[in-house]
Amino acid sequence: MTLAPETTDLKVQLQLDDGWFTVCELSALVPGRGVAALLPDGRQVALFRDRAGELYAIDNRDPFGGAAVLSRGLTGTHQSRPFVASPLLKQRFDLRSGQCLDDESVRVATYEVRAN
């Protein structure tokens, strides 16, 4: 979902099994930086907003190191694919699909996200 930069009174929501879950205010997401949020079932999600206003949500747990740190990773693009690089071992995860760009056998969960 792409949003106008001036849209700041909206809430960021994730689609979970039982409906939409409000995570935070859109203004809490600084373009190019991640934010971690706790889900009702105890999992953590990493939320990102890029400079074009696109929102992404992936599992916050780095599958290589096991720590919940992906929200603190560096964002970028590779072949037009937005990614976050883990701060641990620097593996890159596609923010749209969760696919690891450095090891095709590894993927993190992604979530449908919207601002409402």
C-alpha cells in the first residue's frame, strides 16, 4: 500500500487470522527505518515504510541467528526488490515476499498491512 507523505493520522494495521489488528500510528514509522511490534499471540513483527510511502510487515525473528532483530536492519533495494538486511549476519530479506535473497531455502513470514 502506498500512502501520501502527509497522511499521518492513520493507524497501521496487520491482517491476522481473526481480522485486522491495529499496531501503531502511521507517524511512528519513519521512512527507511523499522519498528518492532508485539502481536497478541506473542510473536514479533517488523514494520517498515519506504520513502515512497509503501508499507511492509515481516516476522522480526532472524532465522539465521534466532534473535528478534530484523526491525533494526538496514533497508535497500536489489533488482527493484525492497529488502531489509539483518543486523546480525547481513542476510537480506525481500520485504514483499519474505524470501531470503542470499539463501533461497530460507524465508520469513510476511503480513498484509494497511493504513486505515
